[in-house]
Amino acid sequence: MYKHLFGPVPSRRLGMSLGIDLIPKKVCSLNCVYCEVGKTTDLTIDRLEYVKYESVITELERFMGNNPKIDYFTFSGSGEPTLNSRIGDVLKFIKEKYPKIKTAILTNGTLLYDKNLRKELLAADVILPSLDAASRDVFRKINRPSKKLNIEAHIQGLVDLRKEYKGEIWLEIFLLKGYNDTKEELKLLKETILRIKPDIVQLNTLDRPGTRHDLIPLTKMEMHAIVDLWELPNIEIIASPDKRSCIESYNGDIETAIMETIARRPCTLDDLHNFLGIHSNEINKYLGNLESSDIIETVNLERGVFYELKHK
């Protein structure tokens, strides 16, 4: 049982990805309306050693002692990983100890205005920051940031990262109907993308329940219309969750355990985490596939979003 590692998860972008979680649930600089992990309980920009370096290294050495087949070490998890003040030290250890395995940083990008943080991340092979808005009002509406953050610093941090960082930047933009899909915001987003100069732009939309019940994803047609509107050479739409089961790291035993658990009674994500002892991020990957395959469905109750087998 690992406290700070999860997976390898069936990642849509990184293949066999071992997750490294350096933040307690849910410490973050944003409280995004669409977050599948849940509402932010500690909205902060304070960088602290939330998870001890020694604990992470001990788990990594134990896990890697079994010679697992993985493609990436991925810094992600229950909150914003760059809030951990020793993320650079963990990254340095991995690059020295396991140089043949690539490293990826999944981040909301809001702290990249900090030049010291940018320096800590330079050794990573891929950085995957988010940018869901280019205007102040939309930033506040969709990302609900800490009061100490602003969209101008967020964007400038990404621009500065591109100037300093030699690895790949895959910029993810999460689109929601009625939030950031207006012509004005899409125009501003394109202009901002051209300033940042990412290697890849990845468009995403809702496929898991967020923190609000009234969220509407964009259709495939609407997503492709934005691709056509922007006319960028490096833009793609992230694969749908039903493609995950084709990834080699997809574990049918975990999927079966989830189905058997919710067959007994409907469960929230936290319930499944507590019952199965599997990290919430990992469970979410399988829930997405089961829901898109029309096997399970969600029900919104007072305690949150519950998952149950779909009655046919």
C-alpha cells in the first residue's frame, strides 16, 4: 500500500504513468468548477513541504524495486503539485536514479510566475500546464483562484517558462459551455497561445462530474469547430475515456473491483477510495471508462456525486 504513489494509471496522454502525489487532498491554488477530485478545501499559494521528501523517496525505491514497466513518472494527484516546496528535489532524485524513465509535471500553471519554481522544473521531460481563460472575469468564473492570483501573472509565467525551458510544453485548455466558449474569450485564448508557444495545445471538456451539477461539456462538433477557428498547427482534442481500456496499463481487476463495490450500494469517489484503498485519481480513470461504456451512471445526492450500476 502506497500513500504517495498511484498507478500505473491508464493515462490518455502518457501511457503507463506512475503518479506521484505530493499534496494532501485538496490543497490547491484554484477551485475549478470542473475538478473531478472535488472542491478545494485549502485554497492557497503557500509552497510548503506538505508531503515529506523522505517518505516519497522511500516509496519510490520500494515500488521500483519490483522493476515495473512504466513510461512516465507523473507529478499529479489530489491538489496542485508545485505547491510542494521540494518538488524539485524529488524530480532531481528521479532523474539521477531512474534516468531512462521520462518525467511529466501536471500543473495548473498558476505558480509559474515564480522564477525559482520554474528553475526547479527545468529537468522535467514534459510540463503539462493548464490555461482555461485569458480574461480576468472568465478566470475567476471557471477557475475560482486564490485571491492572491491574477490572470496576467498566470499567463506571464507560462510565457517565461517557454523562454527558459527546453523540454516539451503541452498546454491543456478545458472548455465548458457558457464559461469560456464565447467568441471574445476564444479570440483572447488564441492570442495567448501564440504568446506562450507550446509544443502542443490539447483541448478537453467535461467527461467526469465536477464541483457543480449544472456544467455542460462541449460536443465533439463544437470542439472541432474551435480547432478550425484557431487554425493552429499543433492542436489536438484529447481522446475520449473509452479509449483508455486499450492502453496496456489498463487493469481489469481494478475495474471489476469498482463494479462489484457499487453493485452492493451506490458509492462516492471517496467511498471507493476508502473501500478499495486505491488513489482517487486512479479510480477516476476507471469510472470515466465505465460511464462512457454505459455501465454505470451518476446520481447527485446531498453527500455528493454517487456512482451506481446502470439499470437497463
